[in-house]
Amino acid sequence: MNVLTILIDSLNRHCIGPYGNREISTPNLDRLAARSAVFDMHFAGSLPCMPARRELMTGRKEFFWRGWGALEPFDRPIAREARRLGAKTAIVTDHYHYWENGAHGYLEHFDGVRMVRGHECDMWDTEPVDDASLPDWARAVVRWRGDMGRRYYGNVKGYNSEEDFHSPRTFTEAADWLEKNRGHGKFFLWAECFDVHEPFYVPEPYRSMYSGGIKGDYTVWPPYQGGYHGHDPAFWERATEDEVRYIRSQYCGKVTMTDKWLGRLLDVMDRHGLWETTAVLLTTDHGHELGEKRRFGKQPPNYDLNSHIPLMVSLPGMAGQKRIGALTTAVDLYPTMLGLLGGDPSCSPHGRSLLPLLDGSAKAHREAVVYGSHACGATVTDGRYTYHSGWDAGKEVYAYSANMLSPSPDAVSGRFIPGVDCPVWRMPAKNLAPIPELLFDRAEDPGQTRDLSSERHGAVGEMRSILKGLMDGEGVPPEQYARLGF
């Protein structure tokens, strides 16, 4: 069977039609959902960008062991496994982190790689940027993002039409690859666009589509809150309600633009009857908070806004839409893709294949899922409650990798990772500033607005027991227990 995996970065499930949104136009996501299994309880795993991709491409849980980094020599990346199983493989992407130092190894296993340049801070255009010549939108970005904003403007300053932008170019390239390579006996195509990631810079008609007529000297790339890059607490002291609404409207415009060009890829599927021979998976790495809790981004604590994510899977012969309510998580996609390609799904270190859910032979999948970011806490949900653990920033935390992530005289080597029979480096890492524990009742409070941790001690104890059981099952490093208060 052929496999087409579509990854759209930072895609909020509550902003697209398959999950109930009727205000933002996503006809092509609706079109795919109409012939797919739509997963209603799918969650992120390790956040943000590259940790998520390592989980998706290798089936190995990331955040308890390390953060942002390259593939490991002991990983079995899906592209290499697909080639071993006889598939012609390719990736089409504008996600420039793949070709940055410190995030390498993900592209090299594909037969073909098409890179669309210039998104965000891609090291592409080096022509000097004169602040005096910046258009209003770019000046507003630079106000909060400094040199990051200048780099982005330098990359996109020559964009004159919709076709110049990144999701149009990425999906056009993906459709072209599919058109030209569909004749292979088996193919595996990974089509990935960095949109709808910020900056939320879009051309007309998308710029005005959801703005309600709001105009002003507003940024399309606000700073994150909570210690991540671009952090500036002064944003909320200066931002008006109109500015926050405008930022959201530009995100929504980018969703609709990305959806339109996704349609080019689906058109090739239609034109050549590829639905009969091809499995299609569409998901994201994480969502993106848009000021709902006076935050932008995808940082801890990991509310449903950034962690409860979309997943749709279309299989040959699937008639109509099917809804799946079982708890699933990002690391489960690797064994699923492997099984669809004819491989052994059981070789995934931490993932569980979704194929039994898809063929109806199973109704349940996981009792709980855990997700988070390295050197922070952990978030666990059993579907009813979501519990965010605090962490003790005074306790040691390490990163484990065969790659020396940064020179460290305190790094030691050893066999620290369960199931990995080779030494890796154990390197001291830095805790992020701690956040108190939180408990939310997802049934009573789907917006996660009321912390119940001081009221429902029994539920806290139960969720901590579930978290510890998941940690035990995954063999997490021993210092993580002390950090999380066990």
C-alpha cells in the first residue's frame, strides 16, 4: 500500500471544519474528513517542533530523555524502513528546522527531498534590511521579534502573489511529486508545510477574510509568554483587544489559505484514483494558543489548546466518515505507517499501531496518554481529567543523546536508555521556571479555566498514580521521579 502523510504545523483542531468549526473555511480538510477516520481524542506527545517530529518519524518518546535534537544513530526512521519495504520515498517541506544545525538527520533517509525555502528564520536571504524601509506590517513584527522579524521580512519581501507564499509552494511541489511518481510500485510521500505556524503573514483575500474590518499597526507575530523565545511580558500591557483579534484573524486566514492549496494534492489523488491504493494520514505537531489564556505559542502548561490535536486517516475502501473516540497520541503514527507499508508495527519503542482501531477489531487503545516538553513537567489525561505536574527546578535534569548537544565537562557516557544497547551521553540540562500543578475536569470544564487541584485531592492522587505508571512503563530516567515529586 502507498502512504501519504500530510503534516500541517500548528494546526488548531478547533479552527477546522472536521472538528466542528463553521466560521473558518476549510473545504479541503472537510473533503478529506468525509472519507476518513477522524480521531476525536488524539493528543500531542513531545513538544515543540523537532521533538514532535522525532516521535512521528521514529516511534520513540522524546521529552523525558531530551529536547530539541537530531535523529539518533539507534533510531529506525520511517523513511528508511519504507525504503527497506520497497517504497520510493520523498519529503516535500518548507520546515527549515530540518536543515538547521542540531536538528539534522531527518531528511537524509528519503530517496528524494524537495525543500521550499524562506519561512520564518530560514537562513536564506542575507541582503541587509533597512528598518526605515520596512512596511508597516514588518515594522510591527520587528517591534516584538527584533532580528527574527528582520530575517523573516528579508526572506519574503519579494512575495507579490499568493503563489509565492509557503503553503502554496509546498503543496504545489508535493502535488507535482505525486503526479510524476505515482507510477512507482509503492510510494511513501511525506508532505509537510510549516504553515500555519507563525508569522501569520498572508496576502489578500485572506488578510481581510476574518478581520471584521480591523486595521492598525498590529503585529502578525506576537511574542510567546512563559520564557520561550521572543518572550516579552510587556505585550499584554500594551496589546489592545483589537490587536489580539487581528492576530487571530490572520491565523484563521492562514488556515484557509493552507487548506486551499492542500486541495491541489487531493486533486491529484482524485484525478488518478489513488484513494484505492493509498492510505492518507493528516495531522499536526501541536496546536497554537492565540491569546485565549493571555498567551501565544505552545509552551507549558500544555492545555488542550496546544495538545489536543487533529488526526485523520483515510484507507482504501473506506466509505464515508468514521469517528474514533479512543485515546491516541503522536507516537502511535509511526507503527501505523509502518504497518500500512507492510512492516512490523511492534518494532516501535513506544508507539501502538492504530490499525486495530481503523479496522474495527479494537475499540479501546490507551487508558491514558502523557505529553510535555523536556526539562518541564508532564501532562497526563485519561479523557476525563487532565493533570499538569509541577516540577522542582532545584532538582537535576539531564538530556540523553549519542550526539554531544553542547560541550559539557560534566557529561558522562553509559547505557542509560532502555532498549538501546549502546552508550549515549548524559548531559546536564537546565530546568525551566516551574509551574504549579493543575487539574482540570475536561467533562465539566472543556475550556480548562478552573484549576481543581486544591479541591479534588483524590483525583490528583489518581492522576499522579497514572502518570507514575506511564513513567514506569516507558523506563524514564530516574531523576525525573525526583523532579516531579515522586
